Amino acid sequence: MHPIYFIRASRSKRLSKPAIKVSIATTAVKRALTVGVFGLGATVCAQAATVPVNQPSDNPTASLQLISLNADEIAAEENGDDLSSIADMLDAADDYDDSIDSVPDETALMDDTSDIDTNIPPEVAKVSLNAISPETLKTFVAVVDLVRREYVDAVNDEELFNNAMSGMLTKLDSHAEFLDAEAYENLRAFTEGDVGDIGIKVDYQQEVGYWVITEVVDDSPADKKGIAVGDYLHQVGEFKLDEDKESNDIEQLLTGIAGTQVDIVTSKAGRRKHTTTLQRNHSHPQIIETELVDGIAMIKLPAFQNNSREKLLEGLINLDAPVTGILLDMRDNPGGVLTSAINVASLFMEDTDVVQVQARQDGSRVLSTKGDAILKRLPMVVLQNRYSASAAEVLASSLQAQKRATIVGEVSYGKGSVQSVVPLNDEQAVKLTVANYMTAAGGKIDGIGVKPDVTLSGNESTWEQQALDLLKARMLETGIRFVRKPASEVNVAEGNMTK
């Protein structure tokens, strides 16, 4: 059990409303963290060792202290305030979100009181006050004060503490992040598994030896952060860029589920490099393209959105011809909504375990297909590349394990973790990794990826034809035609046309 700390702050003189009690609760994490929001002029009072720092008397962080987690002491200090229990908070968030980047039930939010919950579980009450060294707290406060007094540009305490929370989360893994008001609002706008980028184009220029930004979309995330045409792009996330990269590599590194963030390292010509954190909020519509080639339905699935299953079936209906096999192209698919991947898998397999979701507290949860597998009779090939990730890897691994489809291409990305967005209040949230994906058999995906049955190399423009040639040897002699009922329901009828 990791310690949970409670920090209480008096109301700031500069805040127009009472301090807000913020609660984070998910069954995936089974934790509740309550903090007070404090700003300029606030002091922290508690029964704990004072953190002495030589600072001016008006320093808002001068008396930062930890509250003792002894249940009796807190109850006595609060004088019996009427507060809801942590158990209630956990119950309110009982159905944690399985999707990668969608917003969970906001009933987990409780912002109607500034008081600290006195109904503390026994395991929390036993946490030692010495769990965090006073020297660590002293150092933190000293750094805050130093930045406030000496940094070249004036910064306020709210910005500093937001940065501290952001740094704490991003150090956990590359997917966790603190969402401020703008970031949270942007992410809430993308709950369907949209794909987005930061709004730039780059090109490798041999004469300077760098990747150079050649286009910046007006009002895009990059434009708003001052990224300009002519800037050098040195790094995207953890990937350093060199001349061996291809334009498609850079494009895919900058692309991801809309609302997620990415760090880029840029510089002006001859000037120092700097890192900018951007959100992929320059979104573009994701269209499931369906084409019939020699009786084979070629389906390009760019991301997993809530309506992907319906859009896939609609594309087959619109072909208005018998289908003898399916080539599912998931190259560059960054994932999306996990439940959407399960729904798509349910088109091809019946009563089949698709993926294990392993959370810290709840153990392993197996997600399985449901309903009739409308497309189970059609032979299938899945095409993937190194940018096929997350939910795309879930689907590919399950189809491969059941020998339902042949996976061709290259080893996929290897992103096998689940993120939930947990609201802190109406304007802020935390995106936290709460579970890991495993294959239905318990195999690891994160950092490993899905290995194809048939490895393809060379120019990717030839992969599609190679996959088609492989599938043609297995296609049905008599195809299946998909028609629409008057009630807009999909009906599967046997066709009497041959390939």
C-alpha cells in the first residue's frame, strides 16, 4: 500500500471561491487522493513538523507542512464536519473506463466541499508521517521560492505547482499527464477515438543536415506555441531524428489519438534547442475506406472509434457485390477505444477471449467477443506496420492466436497500456496509466508488439499487393453479399455468384 497524503490549505485571499476538495477514484487504482487547492497568500496548517525555510513572511509556501494521518487527530481537528466517505467515492467510480483516451464517469468528482474526509480507512491511518522526508519537503519549497525570486521571467505559484504536478506524472511514463483547463477541454472534445497531430510538416534538408519544418498550420497547436517554418526538428518524444528516418516515420511519430500530448525538441538555426509540449488537437476525420479488388474487400481501418463496427459493415454493404475475403489494413493505426476493438473482433470470432486487462488492484479481467460473428466465414489477412499500436495490436493478437487471420507486415509498435482520464474538477484532470493489455493467453504486448506470421520488407507501397496475393489463395469460391434491411439492419445473405 503506497501512502496517501492529505494537504490542507486555508482559503487564499486572492481566490474568489472556496478551496475545492478534489477526489480521484477509479477501481483500477482503488485510491482516493484529497487535496486543497491553494494559491497566493495561502498557508498550510497541520499537526506536523514545520518545514523551516528562510523566506519573506509573505511567502505563500513558507509554512508548508504535512498533516498527520492519525485518524483521531484529524477528526478532532475537524470537529465532526459532515463529509462523504472515501468508500462512496470509490463506489461512484466503480466502472472504470477501459478506453485509451476517453473521459470516465464524472460522478467520481466531488467538488462541493473544501473539507478533508475524516472517514479514513485503517490502512491509510497507519501511514507514517515520516514517509516523506522533511528534507525533501524543505528542498521542494526552497526550489519553489528560488524560482519565484530569481528566474529570469516572473512566474506565479499556480504555474509552478501545475508544472510540478505535470513533471511528477510525465516521469511515471510517457502516457501519464496533468491536464490543465485548455488541455482537458481539448481532450473532452475527442471522445470517439479521433486521430490528430500538432499541425506541422517537415522535410529532411541535406544541405543543413536537419529535419526542417516546412509548414505550420494556422491556429494549430504548433502555431500557438510559436513553432515556425524554418525551425529545426531534432526529436519527437524519445526518438531522436536523423537522416535515416523517412518522412512517414516523422509523420506517424507526430500523429496519435487526438487530445494526447507529445514533446518535440526544436531550435532556430544556430540557436539553442528547447523542448515544447504539444497536444495533438489538429484532428482530421477518420474514414474507413472499403474497396473491392477481385472479390476481396480491402478495408482501411485508421483508428478504433465508437462507431467503427457499424462503419465497417456499412462499407461492406455499399460494395453491393459478393465478398470472398477480407484484407484488413491497420497500418499506422494508433489504437483508439478498446471496446471498439472488441466489437470489431466480434464480427470475426464467436465466444472468444480477446484481451486481458491487468490492473493493479483488480487482477486480470478478460474481455471477450459478443454476439454473432457475421464475417466468420470469410478468410482474412491483417496488414500492420511498426506504427500499428494499442487497440490495433489487441485485435491483431487475438485474430492471430485463434488462427482466424494471417498477420502480415512488420512487428507492431508495442503499446500495451490503458489510460484513464480522471477529472479533478471541472477544469483539470489527470490522464493515468491504470492497467496493461495482455494477449488472451497472457502474453505481453507492451514494449514487444505483435510479430507477423509473414514478414514483409521493402517499400510499403508493395505490401498491399503482396497481402492480396496471399489472400487470393484462400478466398471463397462463392462470395457473401451484404444487404441492408428496410430497418437499416445488416443482413447477411449467401450469394450465388462465384469469384
